[in-house]
Amino acid sequence: MTRIDKNPTGGAEAVAAGTAISVRGLVKHFGSTKALDGVDLDVREGTVLGVLGPNGAGKTTLVRCLSTLLVPDAGTATVAGYDVVRQPRQLRRTIGLTGQYASVDEKLSGRENLYMIGRLLDLSRKEARSRADELLERFSLTDAAKRPAMTYSGGMRRRLDLAASMIGHPAVLYLDEPTTGLDPRTRNEVWDEVRRMVAEGATVLLTTQYMEEAEQLASELTVIDRGTVIANGEVDELKARVGGRTLQIRPTDPQQLGSMARAVTEAGLDGVSGTQVVPDEGVLNVPILSDQQLTAVVALLGSRGYGIAHIGTHLPSLDEVFLAITGQKTADSQDAHRETEEVAA
Ligand SMILES: Nc1ncnc2c1ncn2[C@@H]1O[C@H](COP(=O)(O)OP(=O)(O)O)[C@@H](O)[C@H]1O
Ligand SMILES: [Mg+2]
């Protein structure tokens, strides 16, 4: 394998070609709190790595270490070939950071915020102005460009924050829970933007509490809990380990729930592993592994003459993912779950 080492000062291990972020044994303790307790991960150039974990897992601490805002206690990390401890200035020039909490200046307008950041990044006045306008347009903020950021909605703020992180054309972007607290529509807008950045060649490290977000955006996933990696791999691989999705069917006639469940069970369809009737909600849940089973179950019920009012699928919740991987609930599963529900509502 070809190996490159842009770190002639030595120390950090050589990083494999095509790897944008490489983290080995990263440790950061705050007093007795082990925020990071030996984290290893790699992000390939031009891909999105999802870092999934509940509140307090260490996600923001990881992002802060990789942004040079925190100095790790032990371990190594290189980003675009630069060592986080030894080459902080070069590293900062190649990254963009969007925090969970928007970091814009409330009193300045959207345009002034972007212009100011452009100037801080050494753009000329003219360059800073045109880059600001270009990004305002791209993030659908042109109409609000002259209003103070404090008048923006949550979604507009998040978009402004994303725009701000992109001013310097970063090769590597950190998105720290970019959609936590956003409504579904705004969340989709943010997802579209992230996809666009990746299509343009950016490498993204995305932290999230939502399996769905990871599935939408990331190709690979690292699951962390209490500062340690508890699983990593391809998103599809992990999903399969966790057991795919749940197909939820709402019959036109709730009285038929029981007989529909029996029909599915008796048909013994490949990859369909049982059914669960939820009378209170008037739905039948069927765990499935892929779209193939979805089609098969719906076709079966249709051919038997059952009326279906609504179907939907959902991914396992963070709790279910943790349960499947570790055999236990996360310490913080209650909180994480509540937030998941709020956003989904
Ligand atoms: N500056 C700090 N001082 C003390 N403890 C901290 C600090 N930052 C984070 N922590 C603690 O480290 C752990 C990980 O926090 P964090 O990285 O923010 O998790 P996440 O972003 O996954 O919710 C938590 O227990 C948190 O309370
Ligand atoms: Mg955080």
C-alpha cells in the first residue's frame, strides 16, 4: 500500500493515502470524567463518517480536539495530513466547523457575519463580499441577508452557521449534531446541503444522535459511548446487525389486525421474522431486512383482500442500536430518546 506522511516533524504514524482524518488512541479527561478514553477512527477522503452516540458520549470533545480547540491528553490525530498538536495553524486552515449551537454574532446581519469571517480568513474586501453573497444565495438566505441574525428562525440560523463554516472552502468539515432540535423540513434542507458539499469533494465528520441521519448521510459509522468506540463499520453492515427496519401497517379496519398478523406469519416470507400487533395504535409491526420484504408483505396482504390505510418504515432508535450492539441500554438512553421523539414530532 502507498503511504504518505505529510508530517516531517515525525511522531505521528504515517497515514494511509486517501485518508482525510486519522485518529489513534485519543484521550481527553476532564478531572475524573473520561470524555475520550482511547478513540480510534479513520475517515476516507470525500466520504461522510457518522459518529453516533448519546448525550455525553464524547462527540463534541472529539470535534474540539480535531479542531485544535482542545489539546488531547494522549493519542494522535491527523487531519489532511496535519497533526492536531504539532501543526494547529495549517490544520485550522483546512477545516470548517459547524457546532451544535450556532456561533454567529446575533447583532450582525447574515451578510455581515459571513463578510466578517471572510475577512478573518484573509480574503480581500471584494472576495469576502462576493463569497458572502454566493453563500447567502446558496443557503436561501438572500432575502434575509440584511436582517440581524437574532431575528432568524432556528433553521435559518443553522443554515447561516453552515454557510459560515464553508467560507474558506474547507476540505474537511466537522458537523456537530447539525440537525438536533430542527423540525423535519429544515432537517431535510440541511441534509441536502451536506450531500452537496460531499458531492463537491468535501470530507465530513458528522456527529449525531439519530440513526436515521447517519443512514441518510454517512457511508460509515463509528458508534461511541462514554468516550470509547463500541462499534464501527459500514452503515448497512451495522444496520443489518441491528436488524434492519420495522414495517408498520395500519389496516383500514382495525378489527382485522389479528388476522393480518396471522396471514403474514403463516406465509413464512423469506427474511420476515415475526409480527407484533399494537392494538392501541391500530398498527401491525413487521421487522424486515430490506425493501424486498416490504413489497412482499404488502403484496401478500393485498392479494388476501385486506385494506391498508397507511404504511411506513422506521429505523431502529439509538436505544435499539445500543441494545443490539452492547446488550445494554446507554446510561443516557432516556434523555436521548426524548430528544429523538421531539424532533420526530
Ligand atoms: N469543558 C469540560 N469540562 C468538564 N467536563 C466536560 C467538558 N466538556 C465535556 N465534558 C464532559 O465530557 C463528557 C463528554 O461530553 P461531550 O463531548 O460534550 O459529549 P457529547 O457531545 O457526545 O454530548 C460529558 O460527561 C461532559 O459532561
Ligand atoms: Mg455535543
